[in-house]
Amino acid sequence: MKIVETVLDLEKQISLARSQNRKIVFVPTMGALHEGHLSLVRTATEQDEAFVILSIFVNPTQFGKNEDFDRYPRTLDEDLAKLDKLGKKPDLVFVPSVAEVYPDGLPVSLVSRAGAVGSVFEGAIRPGHFDGMLHVVNWFFRTVDPDVAIFGAKDAQQLYLIRRMVKREFDSSIKVIEGETVREADGLALSSRNRFLSPEARQLAPRIFEALQKVRSQIESGEEIAKALEMGRLALTGLALAKLDYLALVDKSSFQPISAGFTGIAQLLVAVNLDGVRLIDNISFTIQEPA
């Protein structure tokens, strides 16, 4: 497992891997690695002839004015130790500095890639976040030039926008794989933010996933979508310490809200601020025509 910090060293390693007919498989992260990230690495190493590159970079352009870029956990030594314990490690860990990614300084403005989808749900709470995220993912894609890129399913809106960017700007030349959300035994989705939960909030956090499951069950049993969502919202707003940002059901293929009469793959999205810690989650399921 090699560790490189510059684009020049990265390109040398990629060139060598290409000469050996290896497939470049990319796992981008912001560090503070947990089992969810490690599961993405395992998926990456399972690809045929994979040369696995994992990046660790906390991207300043996707943090808004009210978000603390400096507070985001940076645990490089711990991250490398976790990767080193894997049965199959990444071939290369790319840890660029901000100056390496933004050699001309942070841009005053970014290309608007997220569009309307980037201004709802997470985008409404975190203005500009998705344009910043897409900017840096685009930079990494052009720098790494992967054959395959792997992202976690928990960040549903991010994943949708990345897939759309790959289609629009990379002519679908990168295969994007969705890694399954990894959960604690009680259902809480793993997140780097979970470390900030108070004991009381941590005890309540699994109720978020429980609410998603209940809404899904109600819809699958024939309950009206609007009514099932309203009951879900009532359950979550009734939680102590909780502030519900949104609970919504979208068409996974378009990320547009759906209502009565929809058939296909639906994605149920939620964001809850729990005692000052913002948690997101989602589940996907198929809505079929009534028998």
C-alpha cells in the first residue's frame, strides 16, 4: 500500500498499473474512515484486475458558511492503520493537500453542475454543497481517470448527481458502483458524524431507520404515499432532541418526488438534526402496481 501526496507521483503509479493491464478502481473519501468506507474498499478489491486507489481529502469548497470545515475530523494515522489491517488493502492511498487540488487558490465561483436537483433536500439545507462536491469529484476523475468509481449508498443525492455528471461530462466512461449502506446492529447508518452524538442522542438515533422501515412497510401494504409520509414525519418530529429537516420519497432514476400512482424503484430520504448532529439516511424499494 503506497501513500502519495502529489499528482505527479500519482500519475507515475497509474501509468505503471496501466502498463500491467490493471483496471483503475477509485474510492474517494474525506477520511475519518469507518466500516462503511472499508466495505467500499472490499468491493473495489473484488473487481477483476483491480488497481485500487483510495483518496483522502477534506474538500473546502463543499462546506458552507455555517459549516465548520476546520471541525471535520482528520484522522489520517488512524485511517492508514485501518486500511493496513484489511486482508486486501488498496494499492495506493492518495492524500493531496488543498494546494495540490487547488494550485491557483480556492475558486471564487464554481461551475454550476448540480442544477435544480442540487437545490433541494440536502442542497436546500447546505447551499452550494453539491457544486463544491461535484467540482472536486470532477477533478479527481480527470486526475485519476478511473475505470470504476465506488460510492456509498447513504449519500443518495450525492450519488445521483455523480452518476448524472458521469453521463454528461464523461460520456458514461466510468462505471459507478453503489456500495450498500453499512449499519450498526441497531440499524443506525455508519457515519463519521456519529462520533459527535451524545449518549442520549445515540440511544435515539436508531429510531430514524425504524421510521424509514415503517413508512416503506405501510406503502408496500397499500397505504397512500402522502399519508405514510405524514405519519413518518409525525413519528420523527415527536422524537426528543430531534429536528426533522425532511422526509421525502423520490423516483430513484430522476430524484423527483413521487406521489400516488407511481410504480418503479423509489428512494425514501431522511435528514434529522439530533441534538446538534445532522444525520441522513435512505432506503430504496420497489413500488408495484396494485394486484
